[in-house]
Amino acid sequence: MPIVVQKYGGSSLADAESIKRVARRIAETKKAGNDVVVAVSAMGDSTDELVDLAQDVSPVPAPRELDMLMTAGERISMALVAMAIHDLGISARSFTGSQAGVITDEAHGKAKIIDVTPGRITEALGKGHVVIVAGFQGVSQTTKEITTLGRGGTDTTAVALAAALGADVCEIYTDVDGVFTADPRIVPKARKIDRISAEEMLELAASGSKVLHLRSVEYARRYDIPIHVRSSFTPKEGTIVSDQPGPAGAEGTEGEAVEAPIIAGVAHDLSEAKITVVGVPDTTGKAAQIFHAVADAEINLDMIVQNVSATDTGLTDISFTLPKTDGQTAMEALTAIQEQVGFTGLQYDDQVGKLSLVGAGMRSNPGVSATFFRALADADVNIEMISTSEIRISVITRSELLEEAVRAVHTAFGLDSEDGEAVVYAGTGR
Ligand code: ADP
Ligand code: ASP
Ligand code: MG
């Protein structure tokens, strides 16, 4: 029997009615003659609620216990979905990530999957059960502790299961019709993309498009598994994420290169903060000391900017962005080396937003940056930092200007849809 792997996000499982609706969809897939394995997220915004609760109890919760707490959300969903499938006359078995053989490293809160040993899944499938797996969690190979994969990680659970089980495709069911040219919650005129390369999707996900967890796209690319992002609320086809050419003439395929869009989409991100190290002596080795301290605190940086030093002082400023959740740790790590490095101060700014324009066509089309910066200027958006890759331009702006900036850039590149507004079926966007 062909194996189908599906993932249902929290917004598709927000309450009892939604769970029964999803169960019907799973049952139909089983009745159509497939072996079905499903990764589920926690209901609605319940993971955020668990995190809030933990913070009310303990301002900086112990990472091991926070993972224990957060994995409870997915356990609730998996059991309820399995119950609802039973009531439709189909047998189902739920498994935690650990039971399903999702083996990770030991990094609590951001564990990486290092192996999947799906013995219990294949055994259950062999007995004719539908298998429901709790997403976003695993067990550490070395410490044997329960871990989580980072927010949004159920996408990665699903792709990892699809790869381990040899599924042809991994279906990601969510609250929008697929991947759009921008987040439909802030750009109602965003267009659904029928097919997008894994390369472009990686850049969009890395730039804040939370429709797919970044690591799920990396994983799918490594194992050559196409992802089908689609709505759990309609039967419509969604977006195929794959580097393989699609059917002749399909959007984004090689055969259609002449028509291929230059720009895939616009992403935005409000999850980062900016730190400025003020008055750094402009001598060799200072940047190395600063970034070593941040790296030793296990913080991943995003953009980095160093100004030219003022000739009369010989001092310069270095700014960088990082996840807001790492802000406090970074400030502490830098304060600890202030005397040794000799900088004058630190500034922390969490009112910043990042806007990114992504498209493989940037490589060969001059003028993209000119249009981009013109659109931002016309929208009166001041730019604080810039970074680029081969297929992306990103800027940092004031957070309150970000949404307006995204709409302006979307329009400037002709991405606005002619046929009505994008539908957001559920979810709070939290
Ligand atoms: P789920 O609960 O299904 O995991 P998420 O909230 O994680 O759902 O992801 C779906 C959301 O991603 C959409 O509701 C939308 O607001 C947001 N999103 C951001 N960028 C995009 C994009 N380019 N295309 C589609 N959705 C996007
Ligand atoms: N429930 C987890 C989260 O909210 C994982 C997921 O939804 O993918 O981040
Ligand atoms: Mg998600």
C-alpha cells in the first residue's frame, strides 16, 4: 500500500469540532487505500499558553522541564485525533515522538533529528492501524531526555517520517491554501504559488515565513521529498515545494523558464532584536572577541553591520540582529567582556522588523535592488541595516512600519493578485 504522511497544524486542530473534521479527512485517505501516518501539532495556541504559564511560574524555566511541558500539547492532540478516528470505525494508534523513534541530539528547545527508527510505526501500519505521531518532539540519543525541535517543528517531524518511511510526498495541512507571495494575513492581495523551488522556500522560511519550519525544508531537500502545503479546510490543491521540474508548463518549472517569476515572494519577521556595541576600538581582533562571546553563549546571529570608524576617535559601532528570545543572554555575555574589549556601551532594540525579498531570478536580473529601495523610499520607510544573499535582499526597519513596507514592496514587484483576496481559514496568527 502507498504510504501517505500528513501533518495537521494547531490552527487545524483548535477545538473538538476541528479535530473531528481532521479525523474525517484522515479516514478518507485511509479508505482510499493508503497506509496513513499523521504528525499533529498542539491544539490552537496551546503551546504559547504553556510557555506563558511556565514563565508565570519561573521567569527563566529550566530547559528540560520546559520541553517536558511543551510536549504535553502534542500528546493531547494525538490522543484526541486517534479517538475521533476510532469513532469513524477505523483503528488508530497514537505515539509520542520517542515511541515513534524520533531520535535527536540533546539541545533542549532546538533539538535536531539525527535518526528516525520507525519500528513501532511500521508494525502498527502492518496491523492496519492509522498512525498518529505527536509532532515537534523526540528523545535524545545521549541523555535519553525528551526534547523539542523548536517552534513550528511539527513540519519537520512530518518530513522526517516521510523520509524514513519512503513516502512519495509529505502533505502539510494548514490554515491557508498554500505558500503565498507574502503572508496573507498582512497582504490580502498575496497570490498563491503553485510550485516553488526548495531553494527559494528555504530563503523564505529562513526570512520569517512561518508557513513552513525552516528545517523541514532543509530535510525535504536533502531526502528529495516533495512537500505539498495545502489547506485542511478545502480540497483545493496547494503549493508543491520541490527542486524537481513539475508537469510541463507548470509555474516555476524549467520548461517555463521564460515566464518564471523573478521574485518568489516577500517575507517579514518580527522575532528579532538588534544589539549595537557602541564605541568599539577599531583595531584587529575586536570583532572576533565580540562574536566569540556571542557564539560561546550558543546564539545564532543574523545580520551584522560595522560602521566606518570616526577618524578622530578611532572608535566604531557594530550592530547585529538575533532572535529576541536570546536577547538577554547575549547582553549578559557582552557585558561580561566589556572591559576586556574596551567598548563604551551596549544598546538593545527590540522594536525592529525585517523585510526580505526572495527570488532565484535576482541572480540574472539587474534592477531588482533599485525597484526594491525605490518602493521603500516611496513608502517613507527608513532602512537601518541591509544584507543580501544571491537570491535575497533583506532590510531592517522600525517594527511599526514593517507591514506597510511589505505591502509596498509586494505591489512594486507586480505580485498583487488580480483575482480577489487570499483566504485565511482559521488561526490567530500568533
Ligand atoms: P499551522 O498551525 O498550520 O502550523 P502556522 O501558523 O505555523 O500554521 O503557519 C501558517 C501561517 O503562516 C498562515 O496562517 C500565514 O499567516 C503564515 N504565513 C507567513 N508567510 C506566509 C506565506 N508566504 N504563505 C502562506 N502563509 C504564510
Ligand atoms: N506546537 C508547536 C508550536 O506551536 C509545534 C508546531 O506547532 O509545529 O510551535
Ligand atoms: Mg506551523
